[in-house]
Amino acid sequence: MIQQTIFPFKLGITKEKLTSRSGLALMAEFNHGIGLRELTDGYLPLPGSNRGFKPSIFVDALVLMLQGGGRSLEDIRELKYEEGLLKLIGCDNIPDPDAVGDWLRRMGDLEAGPLGLKGLDKVRDTINHRILRKDGIEEYTLDADATEIIGEKADALYTYKGNKGYMPMVGFLYESNICIYDEFREGNTAPSYGQVEFYKECKKRMPRGKRIGYYRADSASYQAELINELEADHVRWTITSDMDEAVKGLIVSISDNEWIEPVEGCGYEVAETVHIMNKTKESFRIVIKREPWRQGKLFDKERNYYHAVATNWDEGEKTADKVLQWHNQRGQAENFNKELKNGFGMERMPCGQVAANAVFFRIGTIAYNLFIGFKRLSCPEGWKRHTIATYRWKMIHVAGRIVKHAGEVILKIAVDVKKLMLFQEIRQKIFELNLASDG
């Protein structure tokens, strides 16, 4: 017999109830225990007839698809092959991609009122409250940032970076990684637009007994109105300063002996001064970092690069260098953005309409927050730093066989005893969380 393949095995079809994503059952169990289906059906408009799918059917399927690694509406078809797994988690229907697209457009239809976005806003807030109330933290750091999503869609507009796409604003709580609020925006919306309103929306969504005590942002937030609002709320803040003429003048006025190298040989110097904007009610510190250009500039005699950070931290609380270190931690928000976009498929939008994409993006943030809650509340301490990609490799993509024995349904997973015990411990924590739920 002539060999016709590299390895000597054949392909066939089995009717056994198998799954290649056993770990997705645990995430689905957490999603259900925290109330995703109940909240979705409670806050989103129901179908007009008995034959239509409830909103929980669409949201549950999209969340599972995104958590499992799907990146487009077409990927939702892969869930249909997980018949045994879907029965385990009580998910009897998976809508077709076309039906999901139509539903997204209906939920975002501005003429009918953005009922989908408003409902999902309440779903996200309630889930966030149930996650945050268990972490023992009272004051959080808000990292606010705009992120670009490139997309050659029919109504996509050019961003300030020169790409067609969208520019949503997201606010992350640094201590918990939770996205407390998302605002989907047109591509041509400047990142500086609506900064005060965005902060107020984030503040409004904090659970009772918890508050935003700290705020970090880039130069898009360098606005007098926002600074006044933060001061009124007694929030400690750092914001990258615009290098406008006023700030440049302050830098020039700093004498050479005021520049200090925080650590000998670190390669940069810091200094600080006091500044007040035309419309700010209080003065604030400006901390400046000075370092030489690593490569000389051909037509510019300036030999140094300057980076300025405005802050209301008292000098006794944080030295100039400590202010810069704390402000630089906002770079972690970039990692949160990467996880949301690359980990949960939010780097591309599925529809040609902005409103429909806004609904999809909000479902993406809910899927992201559910994963954050899952790993922080249900998983071992050492797993909390893992990204969703690592979870998929270690937990979700585990082969399993679904059998019935003595009237019980059993998911037999292809792992060793240690990982089986891990799965059982996670399920037990999810069950205990469900018992303690606030409903």
C-alpha cells in the first residue's frame, strides 16, 4: 500500500459527546453564577415574539465566544460544534452570525433609542459591583485612556493617527484591573473631548462605600475643568502636562543647580516648580524630567528632552522622582487595553454601523470584566497575573468527554490528578460566591 500522508493515521467522525474546551465550562459557570443571563434579560429589551431569542442568548454566546478565543461573528459557529459542552452549561441555542449582526444593529439603533447600550451599561455596572465588593479595597486609582481601533468600515472616520477606525475611551481601576466604564467614540473624536464628563461617569459607577481616590492620565486630560473637579473631590492626581509656552517658560526659568539626578548614573535629572492655569482654582506642582537626546537632532540646538507631569501630590507625600514613578505606572493601563483588544477580540469591529459596534464593544468589556472577576475570585493566587491567552492554553483548551453514569452527567477531562483538583477547587469557589451573591 502506498502511503499518501506524512503520518500513518486516518480521519473519521465520532458521535461521542466530546469537547476540546472543557475549561470554558468553568468560566460559563462563573458568568452564570454572577448573574449574566438574568441581568441581560432583565435590562435589555425582549424579543417581540415568542419565536425570537432572548437577549441572554446573544450576550451569553458572544461572551463565551470571546472568552474562548473567537475574534469575529463568524467564529460563533465554532460553539455549535460543542453540543455536549453547551448542554452541560444550559446553553441550548447558539444564534447564527447573521442573526447576531442583526441583533447588534437593533440594540444600537439610535432611532429606536439606544436601549441595548443603556441595558448593557446596567449589566456591566451590576457585575462590576458584585466583583468589587469582595476585594476589600475602598479607594482606587482610575487610569483613563483613549485607545485606537483601526477598521475600514463604511462609516469609520479617520483618527488623529491617520487611520480609519474608532477611538473609544476606557477607564480602568488599577488595583483590580476592572474596566469601570467604556465610551465608544467615532474615529475623529479628539481624545481630549469630554474628559470631565468621562471622569464623572466613572465616579458615578463606583459601588457604595468605594471611591476613586487617585487619577492618572496623559496630556489629553490636561484641562483646567477636570483638574478643578478632581480637586473638589479630594483626589490625588498626576496628568502629563502639555508642553505649551507657559510650561516651556517654567522649564527655562529653572536654574542648573535645581536639576537633581535621583540616582547616580540613572541618565536623567528631575526638577520641579509650581504652576497655575488660567482657570484652575488652585496651583499645582509641575515635575519635569530632563534627559539628553540619545541621538542628536540635525536642526535643533536643544540637547535635552523634557517630560513634564502636573500633580497635586504634596512634596511630603511624594518626591519629584516618586511622582514620576507613580505616574509611569499608568503604563499598566496600556496592558489592560492590550488584553481587552488583543485578548478579547476588540481590536476589530464586526459591523459597518458605529452604534452596533458600540454594543459589541460593551459586550467585549463585560467579557473582559467577567474574566477578571473569574481569576481574582475563583482561581489560585498564582494565576491572577495570567492573561486570557495563558488561561486558554492551561485551562480552557482541555479535552473532555461527557458521559452519563448512574443518573449523573460527568465531564471527564484529559488531565492529571493535580489539575483535576484545581478544576474542582475553582468550581467550589464559584459555588460559594454564588451563595453569597447579592442577587
